[in-house]
Amino acid sequence: MANEKFEPGEIITETEVRLECLRLATEFGPENDRRDPLPVAEIYFDWVTKDSKRQSEKTAKKKDKVKS
């Protein structure tokens, strides 16, 4: 998976996301976390899969008015 590139619009399975999080935890984590990477990978997975909706249009308009 590390050498694969995800195509735009491609649906990625939960297993693929979990494996990618595990890869990131083992590849880029500090040495102590590499010994037991599952807790860190789980934190990454929770962060990636949380409900991440973009800001609403109403909120965006309010921010634009503040900048003006």
C-alpha cells in the first residue's frame, strides 16, 4: 500500500485505512511507539475517520464579513 497511489474518487476500505495508519505509526513514530504501534495507529484511525464535515456556507459567509 505504501507504493500505491489512491485515485480521486476511489473508495478506500476501512481495512486499507487501518493498514495505512499502522504504516504511518511504524514508519514515522518515535522508537518507543514503534515497539507497540497499535495504540498510536488507533489514534490516527480515530482522527482520520471522525466526522469531518466542511464548515457550512453560513459559517464561511460570517468569516468573510469579519475579514472585510
